[in-house]
Amino acid sequence: MNEFSIKRAISNILVAIILIVGAIVSSTILINGVVKIKSSQSTITVTGSAKQQITSDWIVWTGSFDAKSAELTDAYAKLEVSRNKVSEYFKGKGLSEDDFVFNSITTSIYYVMNDYGAYTNKIDYYDLSQTMTIKSGEIDSITEITRNATELLNQDVAFQSDPPQYFYTKLADMKITMLAEATADAKKRAEMMAENAGNKLGDLKYADMGVMQITPLYSNEIDDYGINDTSSLEKEITAVVHCQFKIAD
């Protein structure tokens, strides 16, 4: 064999070795890639929810009245007369003095405006206002009273009624039950998904609680930070949990 033939044979051997090594490396990369993909599929993440309808059992209502006068003492005297009329009105509706609370008086001062549209240092009048609050578990009776409170206008009381707020006092206990139901719902969803994929569901790996949505009945409103509706007597509570389960071998 001449020198050229020897060199050619050596070159062929080197090429073969390079191809073999390349195939081994490629196979290793492919296998590692498959393992990684399989590893990423070893858990399943689902969201579970639970809903419950409730009727509010606590009402909070606020009304306000005011009195105006160029003299501060006169404004206080007028406000006191109005406060006495308000107190007598609600006692006439069957409430006791312990059922409503008068809050502190707010005093606003208004100044005279000159011909150029600028306010002067001269006081035009004082406006004194006061609020009263009722908190009760007598939902129906208080709601009816709040609807008719503007009758005080007939007694020369500048009375304004705010919308009542409705609350549910047993919400803390209900949250615990609903979170358990939402977790069970999440597990059921995960089991169905795992079975459809030919796998079995393993242990719970991770779980966190989503925000609570307390909305008016039949409402589809949601918020990322949660909703706490106080405008409706009838409400719906939705609890959400996010769960991650292992896929059993």
C-alpha cells in the first residue's frame, strides 16, 4: 500500500470516529430532552371553586341633617332642634335611643364673594351638619324605616338618607367550609384530567387561596382584588383555590 492510500484510510477512520461520537452526543441530548419534558409533565395545576347563596343578617344605615345661619350660635340652636325632631321620629318608629347614635358635628364656614368672583374674609354663613347611624339585626324593619326617613322634610328638617349597607356576620365560619369545598372541586377536576390522559393523580403538592367574591345574587361581576358587596340583601359568595397535584407513577 502506497503512502497516499495509507493517508486516505486514516482519514476515513477519523471521519467514521467523528460521526460515531456525534451520533452518541446527539442521542444523549435527545434523551435528556425527553427526560426534561417528561419531568415537566409530572404535576398538574387546577383551579377549584365553590358558591353559596346567603341572606344578609346585619344592616348599617346612616342619615344626616344640617342647619345654616349667619350666626354660629343660631346655627347650633337650629341643629339641636332638628336633632330632637330626628330622635323623636325614630323613637316613634319603635326604636330606642340605644338603637341609633348621633355622630360629631361638622362645621363648615362659607365666605362672602366680591364682585370680582373672589372670596373675602367676611363670613356669609355657617353650615353645621350631623350624621346618625343605625346598626341592627332587624333587617326588614330598619329597611322600611330608612325608606320613609325623608318624611322628616315635612318637619322642616333638612334630612338626607344614605343607602343602607347589608352584611353577613357569619362569613368567617362560612369561608372555612367553602375553601374545603373549593379544594375538593379542584381535586375532582384534576382527577378527571389525569384519568383522561391515562394517568393517576398523586398527592397535593401546593395550594393557595384566591380572593373571595361577594356579589349581588345572579351577578357575573368579578375583580382581581375581590368584591365585597354591601348594597344587596341577597348575595352570592364565591371561593377559589389554586392547587397543584403530583402525577402518580
